[in-house]
Amino acid sequence: MDQQNPMNEKQNSQPVKSSPNQTRAFELGIYSFVELLSDPATGAKISPVERMRNLLETIELADQVGLDVFAIGEHHRTEYLASAPLVILGAAAERTKSIRLSTAVTVLSSDDPVRVFQNFATLDLLSNGRAEIMAGRGSFIESFPLFGYDLREYDGLFSEKLELLMQLRDAEKITWSGKFRPALDNLGIYPRPVQQQLPIWIAVGGTPESVIRAATLGLPMALAIIGGMPERFAPFFDLYRKSAKQAGHNPAHIPLSINSHGFIADDSRQAAAEYYPTATMVMNKIGRERGWPPMTRQQFETSRSLRGSDFVGNPDEIIEKILFQHQLFGHQRFLLQLGVGTLPHKKMMRAIELLGTKVAPVVRKEIQGRITK
């Protein structure tokens, strides 16, 4: 990869200039929706203040153990605290040194691209070049009525706002007009970020149209795999690379990511026992809203097997599964939603420690060896 490394340059007073490409052959990180849920066994719930304090400690630890990315999702529901991810990431910027700070995702359809760019540019200044945008249409729809947008314009809103966001990234002054936002007539957009170009990723949930859009624009793609056998997602990567090439982009220079659910503990059975109650509670709640059947224990055990979607187990099992999927997809990044639900803080901290000190070094070394063969 030809990107300069903003992580190595954080202590340098010179501006960091980078592209959306990776800083390592393979990156590992964490994403969180900042859930605030009761313990399924006791019914106890910590305060929102304590949950935020715990979250910042997890981001700080992820940085200390050498993970590459921490991303915060945007949600506007009672069970989540992250309706304003950039505020959280701004606080994290001051407590970290190297880790890249992203969203997962920024719901661009119901936001103003000018404000999105300004917020991320500000985060980039606070972090000295570690900000990146992961834009998506969102897995929930609460933000549309909340901010006065018509859900029937779901795709049109995203397409137009993504186009504007890319223009804002590329030029200090802009003239633009569209359907959903007032026009801009040779207006300057400030502040400008440290990075020459703010990285913009597109998060997709597995529709061919979304894959083709990201590829045609030459933007990195993050594919969510949170159910089913991973092999069935391989055609999306083939489609991305084919579409990117047809659009005149070199797919070898555009990083791709897998985003999945999971949890790590020293012992495999321990990991499953700690993760299953909260994950089941969350996924079954969402399932009731969307018409999915409840998750059974057998389905859960299948999902955490090598050919399942969830990464739940001890470090060796997580390593094996990441490397197995890398053989399938050839991706350059893996982000793990570490704990679906509210798990005890000490167990989350131990999981992050294991991901950074046990899993990441082995995975990076193996994948670097595959690349250099």
C-alpha cells in the first residue's frame, strides 16, 4: 500500500498527507454501537455516564494494544447512546495516539454533507490525521422522521449526498446544486482536514447495487457479514473488483473490509457463555421488529463455527476464522463488533487485550506472508 502512515507521523508537526488506502497490509479493529442494556440475568443496568466512561477506556486500551481502527455507529434508539458519534470520537482523539477513528456508520441520507465534512475535518485536526468516514444508509430508519426526511427517498438521498460529500472532500470551494439540499455557489468549506483527502468508506449490507455504487466511485467498501455462511458473500467481492476495474479504478489499490459480530475470551466455552445471553437478547429484539425467528442455541453454535458468521471463541479460533475468510475474500481490514449488548467492562477490556496482543500479531504476520509470496 502506498499510503503514508499517519499513525507514525502523529508526533510530527508536519501535516499528514494520506489517501483512503491502508497503512498496513491488514488492519484489525473494533466497532461499537454503545449499547446500554440490562444484564439479561440480573436486570441490572449501569448509568449512561458510566457506560460512556467505560467506552472511552476501551478505545484507549485498543490504541495501547496496537489495534488499527475504532469505529462508533450512529443510532437514534433508546437502547443506544451513540446518536452523536463525532462527539465521542473527539473525546477519544485526546486519549489516543495512533488508532484511526471512524464511524460505523454515519447515516448520510439523513444528515447534511457539509456538516458531516466539517465535523470529520475537525476530528482530523484533533487527532492529527486519524479520522475517516464510513458512510451508509443505516440499518434502522429512526433518523429519517427525526430529521424530517422522506423514507421513500431512501436511495436518492444517499446517492446525492454521497456525491456532494466527495466533492467537499476534493475541493476547498464548491459550486453544487441538487434536489434535497440548497445549492452552494462558490462557497468555501472549513476547516480543512490534516489529511489531504479524508478517507470515505461505504458500508453495505449485501445488495449488489450498493456494491456496484462503491466500486464505480472507487471508494473502499465495508461489507457487514452478521449471518449466514461467509462463502455466499464471495460473489460480492468479485462483483466489486470487476465493477471497479470497469469504472477505471485499480481494485488492487482499494481496501475492502469485513464487519462482523463476536467476542473473545481466554477459553472458547467461556466466550460463548458470556456472549450468548446478551447477543441473543439484542438480536431477538431486532428480529421481532423485522419478522425473524428467535435464535436457538444450536444456531448460535453453528454461527461461531469456522464457516459461520460470528467470531466467538478463544484467540486461536478467532485467528483461524479471520485467516479462513481472508482466503475467501482477500480483504484488507476486519472490524469486530466486540460484544453485542452490554457486557461487563472487565470482560470487554480482556477481550480487547486478547484481540490486540494475541490475535492481531499472528493474523498480520500470516497475511503479510501471503502477500509477499
